[in-house]
Amino acid sequence: MRSEKFSLLTRALEELQMGQAAAARRSLAALTRLLDVDAIAEDMKYFLFATALARRVGVGEAQQMNLYLRRFELPQISLFNLVAERLPMVGLAGHISNDLMCGLIADHEEATLIDVGLGTGRQEVALLRKLKASGAALRRLTVVGVEPDRDSLRQAEAALSDTARELGIALRFRGLPKVIEALDEDDWGMLQDNPGPRVVHAAFALHHMAAGVDRQDIFHRMRAVVPAAVVLVEPNSDHATDSLSQRFHNAWHHFSHNFELVDELGLPPRERNGIKLFFGRELEDILGAVDDSLRYERHERVETWRERLRAAGFSPVPAGRLAGSWSFEHPTVHIRQGPGYVGVGYKEETLVTVLCATAEVGC
């Protein structure tokens, strides 16, 4: 049976779809009067969904609701670190993808990592340490960082260079301050002009490709770089659909599982609400953008990413080759393996997938 809160939320959604902005405002106002985010953990979810929809009925309402939420905010870099450290879907995915990449390049004295959405290089620093601790044969590594934020690129170069020097690994860093869809012919040629084996890694990055970009074409270009393997980390939900109603219900299903797990982890209230606010910003993009072309949180399901890789000429790594000893202490968090991917989820829902495909024919 639907709760009164959910009924008001979905009523506002229906009113928005019918162009009844004034009625939607009234429904959202009635909903927020029922909420007590300080006393009821689940109410933060309702408030975040309502805030996202409020962006579609007027800036004033959304601003007023965001002012209420601001008291829970943490600095953005703290939010990123908090999610990576506390939320198993993100932290485990990083460990799994690093283990896979370590296995792909550990037996080679020289290799190249092409990292799309490198950020500040936090995960890649951990990869260097894992390679060293495993006794890998690697002596020389080229890291090509595809990252639009120049400050992040500089931080990544410094962190990776310092770590490589400490570990005795010769590192060459090449930065491309662009998003992947903005790479030109010279850039794609440069990616191929690096010592092999070449491994392409993209964690929570490829779903950001802008509207109108042919994602399949990007994968064909990636295949032309002749990588030994591609390792992708992506949320497992469909927020790319043009249907606002489908996006809403897909997002409700996906983020409800994330929020329930956050509530069960026993985190301090400030951290718990900070993680939810991190997802709330994604919700504002998924549901609040009136101009669909401006959305960038276009998550897709694992089946879509696998098919895109296959169509570009990659072969999914068999489940037997993806075996690992990954675990998380919470009883409702699961790790499941399938052809070409490892899924991390909560209860019965897979929330994040690590996909691994190679250029080997018939792998």
C-alpha cells in the first residue's frame, strides 16, 4: 500500500507531466509539511526527491528547499572521500577494479593505463601500491589521464609521481584536459602511441557523456586504440531514458536501496546525511533538469554497457577469470559475478557493476 508521502510525491510528478505547475507546487508543499528529516531517516529521501522535482516548477521553491538542506552539507571533496570510504558500492568497486587491472598488467615490465575521468588520482595511487605489494614485474608505467579539470590533473600527476618515486616505478604522465567525447583525431592517435599492454579504465565517468554523443562510436574509437582490456565501473540503473516517469521510478528504486543501506551502516548523522546529499545532487540532474539536453547523470544498466562493448569488438572476460576474495562485513551487501562483470549490491539489487572486457577474440 502506498504511503501518503509517496502518493503526494507521485501526484506532483503526474501534475508536472500534465503541465500543472501550480498543482505540483501544492503537492510538494503538502509533502514537505509531513517530513521531519531530523527524526525520521527515510524522510531525507522524500525531501531530496521533492527538491529535485521542485526545480521543474520554479527556481524559488528549489532554492528555498536547498537552503534547508544546506545545514547538512560538507565540502564537495569531503563528500567524494566520504562516499568512497563509507559506501561499499563505491569502495568495493574500486578494490575490485584495481585487482582486475593489477592482474592485467602485473606480469609486464612496461604498460600503459589510460584513465578516463582520472580525478585527483586517488584510486590510481592505490593501484600502484597494490602492484608493488603483489611483487609485480612492472617497472615502467605510462598513465594517460583524460580529465577535464586541470587542477585535478595537476594533483593526480603530483600524487602519482610521488608514489611511483617512492615505490621505484618509472612513471610517465600524459594529461588530456578534456572529456572523452571532446578528444580529436590527434588525441586518439596519441592514446595508441603508448607502450603496451594498454588498459583503459573509467570509473563513474562514461555515463557523463553529453546528450547527442554517440556512445557506441566512443567505444569503437576505444577499440581502435587496441587496448588489452577495458575496465569500467558504472551504476546499474537506467537514468538515460527520455521518459521522466521512467527515470523517476528507476531512480526511486535505485536510490532507495542506497539510502536504506546508508541508514543501516551505523554512521554518524552528519556523515549519513552527507552521503544522501551527494546522491541528492545526482537526483537534481536526473529529475530536475527541464532541458533534457543539459542532463549528464545518464546512468545505464549493465546489459547496455556489455552490449556496447561487444558491438565494438570486445569480449567479456569469463566469470571464472573474475574470481576474487572480495567481501564486505555488512550481511546485506553482496558481490555477484556474471559474464564480463562483478556486481556489488544491497539485498537482491545490484547497484554498481565493474565490467571487464578484452580484445582477445573469443575470450
